[in-house]
Amino acid sequence: MAQTRYERIGAAAVLTIDREARRNAVDRITAGELLEHFRAFEADDSARVMILTGAGGVSFCAGADLKALSEAPAEIDDDLIKAVAGRPEGPMGFSRLTSTKPTIAAISGWCLAGGLELALWCDLRIATSDSRLGYPERRWGVPLIDGGTLRLPRIVGLGRALDLILTGRIIAAEEALDWGLLSEIVTPGAHLDRALELTESIAAFPQQTMLSDRRSAIEGSLLPLEESLAFEARLGLESVRSGLAGAARFAAGEGRGGAGV
């Protein structure tokens, strides 16, 4: 039985973790399915944005399935460690890969541990007002190995990131929004509809320059300033023809008054 669902809705590829009985926690089978669907999204030029969400509305994702891990052989050998943590794409499926196209986490309910790491992997995070986010695996000595120690500081700053990393506390959606961890908060049940609405807006923009700017923000921000400016300039030159055409449309009146946002 499949642990995930992959659907095309308009310009979106909607990837749903469907393990409600386990709070959408990810085991090895689920991780394999997530990776397979991510590769399908990358290969589909008509899929402009991937939306990652969880079934049922109670949990986005509770992280790795620790119960499944506890059922592993009692002897923890190198092969077991490699099977759990050594997948080059990431234990949670694709967490060590970088998407070439925009991604949105549509969060409802619990977004914890590896689930938060998956949400941080996404470009934008839309959450319901009753969502809760954090790294509670600190309490059991389980490490963050899906980018959680790296992406969180880049999004909210080192001080706030260390708050969650060191204490294991779980924060409410309002605090996460105040930190910049969330992009926006919606009423319960509206997270996927809002993500789909935002997808269509993103998909309507000229794609070449948007994807170029996205790449510059993601990759260039990690470089020293001089190198990052040169990187931004190189990417911009590759899409300058599209930019000139867009400038002409602006001069003709397109996009005035916030249209297209």
C-alpha cells in the first residue's frame, strides 16, 4: 500500500505524506516514495511548483518513524546506521537534494523533527493557525541529519535556531511567523487551497528570470559577497532578453497597481 500520494493540480505537483495512523511519520518505504515523486516533479516541465503536505490535517509530518526504527535489530551495526542515515539523497527522502523549481510546504497541525526539516527544505511555508513546530527529538538523543541544523539558522538566524535546537521546545504558529520561519498563517483547513492559489500566481510569472533569481538567492547567498555579486550578474545576463521584454511590457502598462501578485 502506498504511503504517499502524488497529484497534478493545475501548475502544482501536490505530494502528500499519507500515514495518518503514524502522524505522517516517514519510514524507509515512505522516504523511497518521496524521492521517486520528487524526481517525477523535477522531470515534468509543466509542474511549476511542488507542494508538500500531510494527510488528515492533524499532522504535517511528525518526523522519522521512531517506532519503525525501534523495531530494527537490537544490534546497531555499521550497515544499519548506513541504511538509516547514509542515503545520499537524505533519510527523509530528498532532504539533501535541491529542487530546481519552487516548493511550498502546506502545514497543518504537528510539524516536528524531520517533518520540520522537510518544511525548511521548501522555499515557502504556509501553516494553519493551530500548527506547532519544533525539534522534540532532542529529548531522545536523535540527531538532526536532514538539514535541520543548517537551513533553520539561514531562515531565522543563529540565535533563534539554537533556541529550538538546544531546548527541543515546540513553538506555536504565531511565534514561528514572527520569527520568519513561516511565510503566512491561514485558518484551519485552508493551507492547501492557499498553497495552490500561490502556485498559480508563481506559475503565471515569466519563468526564466524567476528561476534565475531563485537560484541566485539560494546558491549565491552562501558565497562571499564579491563572488555572490558575480554569480548574480552571470545568472542575470543569461535571462536579460526576457528581462528586456518584460521592461517593455511594464512600459506599456502591464503589472501596474500590483496586478499579478
